[in-house]
Amino acid sequence: MVTTPHTPLLDTVDTPDDLRKLQPTQLRQLADELRDEMIATVGQTGGHLGSGLGVVELTTAIHYVFETPRDRLIWDVGHQAYPHKILTGRRSRMRTLRQGGGLSGFTKRSESEYDPFGTAHSSTSISAALGFAVANKLSGQPGKAIAVIGDGAMSAGMAYEAMNNAAAAGNRLVVILNDNDMSIAPPVGGLSAYLARLVSSRPFLELREMFKAISRRLPEPLHKAARKTDEFARGMAMGGTLFEELGFYYVGPIDGHSLDQLIPVLENVRDAAEGPCLVHVVTQKGKGYAPAENAADKYHGVQKFDVITGEQAKSAAGPPSYTNVFAQALLAEAARDATVCAITAAMPSGTGLDKFAKAYPERLFDVGIAEQHAVTFAAGLAAQGMRPFCAIYSTFLQRAYDQVVHDVAIQNLPVRFAIDRAGLVGADGATHAGSFDVTYLATLPNMVVMAAADEAELVHMVHTAAMHDSGPIAFRYPRGNGVGVELPAVPERLAIGKGRVVHEGSKVAILSLGTRLGEALKAADLLDAKGLSTTVADLRFAKPLDVALIRRLMASHEVVVTVEEGSIGGLGAHVLTMASDEGLTDAGLRIRTMRLPDVFQDHDAPDKQYDTAGLNAPQIVDTVLKALRHNSAGVQEARA
């Protein structure tokens, strides 16, 4: 049932300029209507809900107090930016969220002037905001930069690297710590709210500056003591000593759902000469929607749902997801081998390792949003005789590439990389697509790179990785469900660098890597029907290549086509290099490589994305026909 909320005040607000015309007494009603509108929207589209519900009041207050878009507002990750989109001219398009041609689920520079920086990976906001703030300072332009970062994103080292450098921005930088999960805040109540308002006020800051000026004239030991006394007093009252040591003026904690607290504190921070400032705001994820508040995950990411009951639409029953197949296979390896352990970077449920944590809590390590640390930690475990599986999405493993090279590959340590979300990922779009892992891993000496064609192959690859102690090994698999093949009762240890022929022919050879195998087989049937006998090989390995198999197929077929769910520089490049090195193209062999296009593809349904990318069966057939210079009817065309 489609629910349209009653939003008379929100209906008058299209941009923050409209919002700033309201009286402070009207903001509570506006926030309530904004929350209702967001719930109704996500009920129809699905997407990220809990995070946005938690920042409704904060979003309202920021746009009310600061002069956006001149003041640059950057939402870390962007999961929580739906209320921001509603208030910045995009309400009429909200029901296109995460759909082809519709609004992005994250902030995006090309979408709105109110999105000054694209985000989707965490912990980048302070660095980016610092860049905006310093640029304005250097050019003498007005405008502040406001970074809103969650407590989870603060677990990443990049956030602290940025804060350590933030003094250069002075009072042009405001960081708002949205604390909605970790117990880093003392209880929020009347006293802490009063203290936050007090220490951010102009009289207090002026008094503090006067005290600083006097203390500077004291002998050095007394000057240091006075400074420490000031920091200690505010640290004891409110926390924040760490932030003070990094050069921030700390304010908080304050109730992130109380506009009466948020507005005056943000106004004080906006007008302060002191800076940079960090405002510690405590919020509740899923706030204001009972089903979200009561859910374990606070409805972080949801399918379409009934707004009244909160019941989410259930996907049709089908094969298990690749993530679940990986999780069950790893559990079997852990039961067999006590040295098997698992590492995740703040994605235990997303990678399926929440199941591992329940069975083997002492062997599961969630290191937070710290992919670099995760990889080097895994390297240390491997060096000491453990068999670590580092389960990280393809797009997030990019953040730890130096560690993969320096700490794993150069030392030839047997770290097992389980790479989820390989290939295109649908609604999350370019920021989360696993486009590059084959390219960035298969270039490395010592690295073994596998790609599962189906869920049974994934089981074999988990076992193969567990048994591989001679160096690093990676296996990739996509988001979503398997194809429905029977899972093996006993996993097979695959021979490293050996593929398999799954369809025999004589004229055309299709070399597939990963789950395009199904489309390759469909293409083979279509080509066979045209009289073009086709072989399909599942190579299994991008590195090392099955040189013997590829050489045999190149010697016995007129056309060889590689198909992969990855960027340029992957399987196709390695096959071409091998063919060139061995002189296999000298006699006129036709080789074509099919891969993702050299663009960042926008969000859409995965099947549509692959159709746009040209990696479905009809495009494979078309590639073969063009290589043979046949038209679609199979007629040989005259050569120029």
C-alpha cells in the first residue's frame, strides 16, 4: 500500500533558502514531516533507512544555521543523506532512488550543487572538508566546510590523519561527530547540554582567549599548566581530550534529536573565532520509526516495505546467495582446521562472517573500517602459521592495495582474500562496483586469482584457498544469488592454474572467467544453431593462466573471445600478452576481449547494467560474428 504523508510545512520548502525563512518554533513540525516523507519514500524504493532517520533533526539544523551551498556540507559515506536530498530540491525525484536514471543512493557532485563532494566509501569527509576550507582560506572566499561523520567511520585511520592536519583550516572547518552506536559518550541530559552550549558561546570563548593571552605571559611552566587545566576541565566535563590533542575545539555531547539544543550550539560554532571545532552529537539510528528502532540492524538497508507494519517485501525463494555459500564453506574449513580464521573490516553480516563469529568467536576479527590494518594483520597471522581469510568487498579492498603489495605479495604470505561483490552491483552503482580487482591483483607476482562461475565452484575455491600455503590467493564472487547448481558434498581442491572445458566445439572458443559463464553457454547455443561450432572454457584462474588449455584452443579454433566481469587490464589483457609472447597470433588468429566498458557505470538493475556493458549472450554472439565478418544472418561479408 502506497502511503502519502501529510506534510503541509515541508510542502513549502524546496531548498534550504525556504527552510531558513521559517521560525525556530516551526522546525519541530518540519522535522517530523521530513521523517514521515523519508519513511514513505524508502518504503516504495528500498534503500538505506535507519541512518537517515537518525539525522533528520541534525540535517534540518545544519541547513537552517549554515548558508548551504556556500557553506560546504559533506556527509561521510552518504547512507544518511536522504533527508538532505529532500531538503535540497530533489524531493520530487526521491522515488527514483537507486533506480536506472534516478537519484543516487549517495551524494554525487553531478546531481546537485548541494552535494559538493561525492561519498560512498567511509571516512573521507574530514579530509575533503579540510580541502574545501583551506581553499576558501587561501583564496579569501567566504564559506565554511562542515563534515558529518559517524562514530563507525571514525574507526578508520584516515579520519585521524585528516584531523591531525586540520589546524590549517582554523574556524572554517566544523566536524560533526554523529555518535549513534558506540558508547563513547557520557549520558546526554540537561547538564551536558548546558555545558555544550556554554563552552561554544561567545562569552566563554572570549573569556578563554583572554585567559590564554594572560597565560602566555606567564613563565613557561605556569603557561603549560594553565593550558592543561583548561583542557582537563573541559575533558572531564564532556570528554573530548583526544580531539583537543588533535587540535580541535571540542563541544558536546548534545542530543542530536533536540532542535532546541542543536540550533544554538551550531550557531555558536558557526560564529566562533575558535577553530577547528568538533561537535559531538548523539543520535539514535532508526529514530522515530518503531520497526527500525526495534530491529537489530535499525533498518540500515531495506527492501521495499509496508510503512504501517514495517514488513519488508520478501525476495522470491531461490538458490542461496554467494555470500551465504562462502560463509557455509568457510565454516566447514574452520571445523576441519583450527588454524583457519577470518577477518572483516566492519562488514560481518555483509560478508557472511556473522555466522562464523557465532561458531568460532575467538577466530573472527572485526577490525572496524580499517581495510589497510585488516590486510597487514592477516599477513602477520599468516606469517605465524595461521590460515587467515580476509573477507572484503572488491571495492573496499582497493583501499588496502599498498598492504596487499608490500605486506602480502612481496613477502609471499598465504593470506586468503575472499572478494565479495565482484562485478557490477546494481543499485549501489559505480562506488561499490567490483570492477577492478582482477586487474589490480593479477598484476602482482606470487598472487593466485580465481573467479567462481557458480556457487559449486565457489565451494571448491574456498577449499582450494584453505589448502594453499605457498603464497597469497584470492577468489572473487558476485553479489546476489547463485544459479541453482547442486552444492558439492565434498569440496574439491582445484589444481592451481587449471581451467575446464564445459562445452566442446571446433570453430569458436569462448574463454570465460566468473559468472558470465551462463551467458557464454547461451551464446554457444546460439552460435551452434548458426553452424558455428563453439567451445566454452571456464578458465577459473586469471592468474596463473591455464597456458596449455589456452594454447590448445587457440591452435584449433578460428576465433577466441575472452569474457569477464572486470575492467580493462584483466583476463583479456593477460591472454593477449600470453598469445603475443608465444607467437600464437602470427598466423592470423582472431582474438577479441570482452570486459566492462572504460566508464564508471551508473546504478541500475544488474541485468540491465550487464546489457549496457555488452556482456550478455547476444553481445557475445555479435562479437564472434564481427570477428568472423559474418552478419546477423550468418552470411559471410566481403572483405575490404
